[in-house]
Amino acid sequence: MPSADFLLEICAGSVLSALEAEAGGAARIELCENLAEGGTTPSYGTVAAARDTLGIACHVMIRPRGGDFLYCSEELDVMSRDIELCKRLGIDGVVLGVLTADGAVDVAATRALVDLAQPLPVTFHRAFDMTVDADAALEQVIASGCQRLLTSGQAQSALIGAAMIKHLVVRAAGRLIVMPGSGVRADNIGPLRAQTGCVEFHASARLPVHSAMRFRPEDVLLGAPGGDDYARWESSADLVQAIIEAADEAG
């Protein structure tokens, strides 16, 4: 069993990944689509099926597209409608982030979405890692009413950004939960716990899954050039369990 002071959230790109994460011992799902673009809002069917089949908490990504986090009024309207849908479906929380053109947290837009989401908790995602001033952005996230911050410490991975993550934990002083994410694996969860002092961690724990299709036309490619239409990535119960066991051993 994992330590009482450790919680693992798995970023799942499908219902199958979410179920694998649950089987591996994850405490919570962040449900997304298009993980290659950093995650976007999953379809109605994906959200509804996940809620009907999962026995653990499920938070849903509210992000209308890939790319940056500067949203126009039409995109904010889409985000608002997706939040309302998640509330109707009984989702446990939502994950979002809105920035200004100058690299600050858009407090007004984020606060409006947070208010709409009530009573659901809101995680401000790694849009934070694209801000110009981490300390100012942390205060803006808190002012927006978010309960949790997902961050790599403004680095390429959480392990590289561990010192910044620790700094954010100290600065937050319990006003919100700081959750490291990006590159979290069984072989680094111990050092991450020790260096950051965090309790909640975020990982994808994915492995490639190859298609069972026997017929494969040679001259037709539906995906991006150089890609593989017959392979996808899914979360693995074994990888999830390995992270939890490594965290427990690191204690």
C-alpha cells in the first residue's frame, strides 16, 4: 500500500488508460485527449464512460485546443460549456489554465471559470510553466481560487525543476497544493519526494500499444508524416504500480 502522505494522479488519454491506472493503484485520474499536444478536453462519450466505470476520482481537462493558453471569448465560452457538462456528469474536478499575452495568469478569466466550476475543485495546469514570473504567477493562481497547481517547476521535467517546485511549496504555505508533473517515473519518484516535499504527484505511466489490425494498406497514411497509424500509447497498470511501490519504498 502507498504511504499515507503520497497520492498519485495519472494523466489518462482514454477510458482504457483510466481503467489501467485505477487497476495499478492510482488515486485520481486527469482525463484528457491529445496528450501529444499537452492534453485537450475529452469527448462527451469519453467523460461519461469514464465516470460510469471508474471507482476513483476523475478530474477532466478543460482545454479547447492545443497550442498556447491565450484564449478568445469564443474559446472561453467553449470551456465554460465543458465545465457545465462535467458538473452534470458528476465529475470530481476540472483542470484548466488561462494566460495573458504577456505571460501572466489571466486572473479574471480563470476566476470566472473557477466560480462556474464550484463546488468542484480546480487544478491550474502546466500553463503555469509558460509564465514569465513564477512567484507572481503562483500568487495569481491562488487569487484565481484554484486549489491545486500542476507544474514541472518551469523546467523540462519535474526532476530538473525540483528546486523551483520546493520553492513554490514553501511560498504557497498551504494555500494550495503543489503537484509535480512531467517525467515522473518509478526511477525518480524517490528523489522527487525528497527534494520537493510534495504529497501529490502526476504521471502518465504510458507504454506503446500496437494494433491488432492484420490488413494495413501501404500507400495510405491518416496521421502525421512519419507517424504510425497502428500504434498508440496507453497508461499501464504495471507502470502505475511501480511508481507507487517506489514511492512507498522511498517513504
